[in-house]
Amino acid sequence: MRSWVIYFFFISLVGCSAKMVINPNQSNSPYAPINETYRLGLIKYLNQGAQPVRDARRDDAYRQMFQACNGKYNIIREGPRSEGGVIIPVGNASMYSNTQYIYIEFMCIK
């Protein structure tokens, strides 16, 4: 029981913000002209922990998309993806729990 409490406490604290995977304003190459940029952006946030923590991560993702697009953007698609996980000792055994992120693909509106 103690292991579960520690696990959920740890998960609720880890990843308190969203991470921009692809910024729609960055070029494919460091040598490219300034008018060559990605058209779509991609951001992710951890979809685990207490609901208020997940809501705060989603709000942070919205804030970062808003800033990257200077205000207006559309969400093209979003959904969960598993990335790795953790092994939790439970008595004499172990349990594996995967780590799930929500990925949001978005496009800036000019």
C-alpha cells in the first residue's frame, strides 16, 4: 500500500508543465531562410496524476500554443501515447506501469 502512495505522489509531481515537441515557428534547418517554417506544431503533457494537476498541464499546453502562434491556433488532432514507464515494487513482486502523454498537433492561424 505504501508503494502505491509514493508512486501516485511521485507521478502527480513529475512533469508539471507541457513540452513543445515541434515549434511551428522553427525552421527545418539552421541555414534555411526565415520564411521556411514548420506549419504544424506538436506539444505533449503527462496524462497521469490528480485531475487538477492534469488540468494545469493542459492549460500550460494551451498557453504555450497561444504564445507560439501569437494568439490564434487550431487543434488538428490529439490523443494519448505511451512512453516508457516505471517498475513499482509490491511486496515480493514488481508491477510495471506505463507513462502516458497526451500529444496535441496544432496549426497557427495567420
